[in-house]
Amino acid sequence: MSKVTIYSPPSAAQVKNCTADFDLRRAPVPINLVQFDKTIPILAVALYKGGTAYKLPEDAEANVRMGKRNNLYVYNPVLGCNEGRNLVYVAVTPQMTTQDGVFYPILEVLADGGVAGTSPLQLVIQRNPVQEGDLEDTSEAQTLADLASQAAASANAAADSARIVQENKDAIQSANANMEAIKAAPANATAAAASAKEARSWAIGDTASRPGEGMDNAKYYAAVAQQVSQGAVGWYPNYKALYAAHDTGYDGNWAIVGDTDTIWVWDSDIGNWHDTSESSKFANYYDKTQIDALLAAMKSKFKTVTVAASAWTSGDYTVSWDDGSTSSYNTCATVTVAGVTADSRIAVSDRTRVTDAVRMIAALEPGVGVVKFYANSAPSAAATFILEVSQ
């Protein structure tokens, strides 16, 4: 093992911010990745102890531990830390993304002969639609040199990809603007070929391969026109009234019968009207007004809340949790939010755009018409949240 040294992620690295606490066990912020991710994202993990920023001792070692299914595991050293030694960088290796699902790695710090573990991080590995058979799922324990080399190579590959995209930006945008036409091209070509074949068939009078075999063109289309024009024969209070008005019909004829409230069709095989049992009413379906109301209700539970940098007030604040425990914070911001009551339950939606300012929020709770945000370090910029509010 090696002691944690100062480290700076490459400029092209995919850095994902999160937090870990040696004492408190709060719900972690999900870190979304895709199975078989080979970009080697880097987690920037802010360290806390009881809600207060924690500084790694100079002689400390730090590792990431993650259990996988089938008793497999990952046990790798961290890449390093920042100048203040309160932020460590962790490489998410391909072996950490071979299995889809939710995993909870922890950080392990070794200092002064002791070992301490943090609250779990949360890796949400989404299933890759194309499964890879050449990447064997194994346990992993790499060296710091291996991780640093892989992270640098991944960052360089990301930079190359960005350069290629930039150099071909115009062509990519043009292709994207015409994507629907590009996707439709094969089907359109097939339809054009079929139309050309049918046109030739009509031109030479070949009717043997088309509906209406043995009929000339005019007679065939006259039959089709008659079928369409006579399709709907009307509404009748009962079957007797329908049969009295139309004791015979054509395939395609249909009517609505009042006493069954169903659609009846003419069946030439039995020479009679047949009840389809399909309802002629729309009572079982939502109309536009009802659908609009449902959408409005769904939309109303999402609240966009912006906490200005100037909204934070220093002080001594205590928040009580459902399990009876409490947490202390030294800054609070109260924001007016319509439709929120003291009994509302609120949570930060996954739709919230993750920023450093947002991640600094430690807790939040509802009041009458307000939402109160708590933190131990006030953001220096405005933080925008999308909250899910339920009563």
C-alpha cells in the first residue's frame, strides 16, 4: 500500500462528484454509469466526519472497497487527494461496471494503525443493451500505478474523441438534422420498388397477382368504392331493426346496435350480422380534458426551486429525522414554494442538474409554504433543485 499523495485529474477526465461521511449515514447521491464503461470515470469524493469536512492525515492510506455478486470484489487504492486533503479521487475501473445493478462501495482509510470506513457511495450501473463476452468478470486489486496509467489513457482517448467530434461538427449536425429521412430511406426505397412493380402490373393488364383476380381494373375499383361508401349503415335500437333495414350486406358493412351498445359487422360467410362485442361507447377511455388534468397533476408535484447564494443564514440548526436521530448544521436557506405544507414529504428529483453547489446541500425539510435547506458550507453560487413533493 502507498500513502495518499496530491493528485489532479487530467483535464479530459470524466469527474463525478459525491460525498462520504465517517459517522453519518445519509442517502447517497446516485452516480449513474453504463455497464462495461471503459472511460474510467473518476469519482471526486468529499470527505466528512459528522457533517464536518475531514482532512486526511499526511501518512494515511486510502482504498476503495466494492463487493460484487458471486463473492467477487474490487479493492483498489485511491488515485490521490487534493491540496486540502479533504477530497480523494477514485478510479471507476471496468471491473466495477461488469455487472448491472446498484452497488455500494466504501472508502477505507488507514492511519495511525487504525482502519476506518466511510458511508457507502452509490453506483447505479445501467444494463448495456449489447452484452460483451470478452470481458471476464473477476475480482480486482490493482496498484496505484496501474490505475493512474489507465485513467490517463482513458482521458487521452476522451480528448481524441472530443477533437474528432469538433473537427466533424458540421457533418454530424447535418446528419442529425436529417436523421428521420436517413432512417426512413430503406423503407422508402422498398415502397418505391413495390409501387414500380405494381404500376408495371397494371400497365400490362396482369391482374392475377392482385386483389380482384379475374376482374378488369374499373370493376375492381368500383367494388372497392361501393364497399367504402356503404361501410357504415347507421344506428339501430336493436338487432331486429338492423336486420329489417339491411337483411343483406357486404363485407366491411358495420352498424351500432343500441340495446347492446356494441358494433355489429356483416359476415358474408354466414350471411348475417355478427356482434363483435366491441363497445360503441368511449366511457372506458379518458377524454382530452381528463388527460390534461392528469398531466397537470403529475406536473404539479415537481417543483423547481432556486436557492440564491444570498439566501443562506449562519446559525445553529438542528434537523430531526424519521428514525429519531438529529443532525446539526451551521447555515440555512428558507425558500418560498407554492403548494408545500408542513406535512409534505419532499425529495430531490433525479431531474436535478448536478453541480458542486447542489452537492453541498446536506439536508432539507418542508415548512408551511416553504422549503428549508441546510448545509455546513453555503454554496457560493445559486443552486437550482427539482423537488418531488407529495402530501
